[in-house]
Amino acid sequence: MIDLPAPDFIPAPSRRRIAGWTPARQVAFVAALFDGHGVRAAAASVGLTAQSAYALRRRADAADFALAWDVAIDVGAMKLGDTALDRALNGERRTVWYQGKAVGERVVYDNRLLIALLTRRDRARSPSAKSVRV
């Protein structure tokens, strides 16, 4: 996958509260979304709540912030999809423990994940289910 930079945007003007959505916090929040975190985790990473993030997003002067949020969510979801596909195809290394000691590793494949990813891909590529049947 191509490593893309986090979206560049003009942060919404901050209100007089130092503990609120400063431009630096807005940038860090969008970067966390870009890395695949959910809104709640991204907000917590900057010391604020998801509720306050949504309130900022609704402000008229935060349109650029809202657009950067949308782009970051889309790219973050794409990265998570790539990670899921990699795990489904190449497996996940897990440590094997015996009597409290690590004695080796094994690779675990998640076939349900692979089937789900293939089903999603096939649905995206196939014609609509509402097409005429012959």
C-alpha cells in the first residue's frame, strides 16, 4: 500500500479555552483517525471526548476540519482493510506457551476473515442484485 500523508487542513478557530479543541489537538485528532482509530479513541488521545469532537465538527467555521475528518476515516478504513487482508492471507504469529514458558511460535490463519473479505470484494465488483435474471 502507498504510504499517504495525513490530510492537511486549516483547523477551526479555537475558542478561548486552552483545554479545548486547539489547532494542535485538531491536527492530532485527524492524524489518529488517519491511523485507523475510531472517533472515541482519537478524541481520548488528545484528552477530549467524542461528544466534543462531534460538536466541533458541526460548527459552521469547522468545514475544513470536517472534510479532513472524512478523508482520514476513509484512509484509515482502507489501511485497516489492508491489514485484515494481510492477516487473512499470511496468518498471524502467536507464541506457544507450555508450563509458563514460551516454547515456540505458530501461524494462525483466519479463514472466516478471508471469506468475509472475498465476499465484500465480490459484492463490490458484481452487478447489482436487482439486475434482470434470465
